[in-house]
Amino acid sequence: MGRPFGLPGDAPFQRRVLQAALDLFDAANGPLLTEYDRDLPDQADIDADGWACPVTLAPPPAAEDDLAAALVRELQSLLPWYELSRERRNRTTVGACSLDPESAAAFIGSFLDDHPDNPIRELPIEEVFKHCVEDLKTLYCEAATARPGAAAQDVQRWLWKETTLGHVLLALHRRFLEGTHTGLKSVAEHSLVPRTILEARGLARPSRPRWHMPQ
């Protein structure tokens, strides 16, 4: 059902939603279906003042032809911070894919050139792609939180708005939807980019239902 009361940690907004729901009991007529008059704040646009990624990344290149090489460079700049985070926590959740991070980044980038070579023949290429994406997203998030103080929404905003990885995945989302590979198209439709990110960029219709009072 998504987040019917608002984003996690946004107590004032959640309280207003709950109060509006309770106020429906005072309606003179019923049954009543209505709509809360304010939209959910978009997680992708939450202000991240007070937190910044510990490493300064180069801005994502404007040209898609440059994204693959930029992704590998970006990953390399984050690896020391990932290692620091892993040592501090004494654990990591990276490991969905058997490829090392740089090979995973190169594999993901190869889809931008339309010439991917499946490095794990025992699995369908879309499964290998999904595992590589999950590993890189996890690595980025762990690197970004090497220093305490980042809220989950800060890290997600950073990942999807400021990193080359986010730009690569958005570009591949469009390519896969327009392509003919059934498996990759399914990945794009169901799991590649969070719906809130797509909605914020006008790439998906809002999923919130529009309720109306019965006649």
C-alpha cells in the first residue's frame, strides 16, 4: 500500500493525515470516500542540508556515451569509503553478485553500448544485471554512510540525483522499456528505479488513487 500516512520520520505530516481521517467520523452523511488535500512530500526532493557524502564526486556527464567510463571512475573513488564503512561496522551486505565491484560496474555500463557480454553464463543476463545493480547500490549507500549522520532519505536522494550510477540506471530504465529483451524489460518495469524517483521526474504516473465521494 506504499506509505499511506507519509514518509518515515515526518511526524507532523503523519499527524495531519491521521487527524483528517478521524475527522471523517464527524461527517453528516456517509459512506464517505475523500482525498487528503495535500500530496505526500517527494522523497527524492527532500532537502539534504546538514549531510553530504564524505567524498566529493564529479558531476555525472551530460552525454550518455561518457556514462560507462564515468561510472567506473566514480566507483573507484568510493571504494576507500566503502572499505572504511565495512571496517567500522565489521560487516557488509554487498555480495548478491559474485563479480567484484569494478567488474559489476563495467558490466552495467556495457548495456549503454548495447553490447553486454554475460559474465555468469549459468544465470540469465537479467538476473546477473539485477544482482550487480543491487551490489553497487548497496556499496554506494554503505560508502556514503561511512561517517554517521545520514538519514535514509538523504542517501537515496544523493544516489538518484547526484551520482553517475543513478543517471546510468535511469538511462537503462528507458532503454530496457523501449527494447525487445523481455527479461530486462521486466526488470525496468518492476525493480530498477523506485517509483517515487520516476514520478518525481515525470517518468511514471502517480500511484496514489484518486478517490471521489459516492453519488
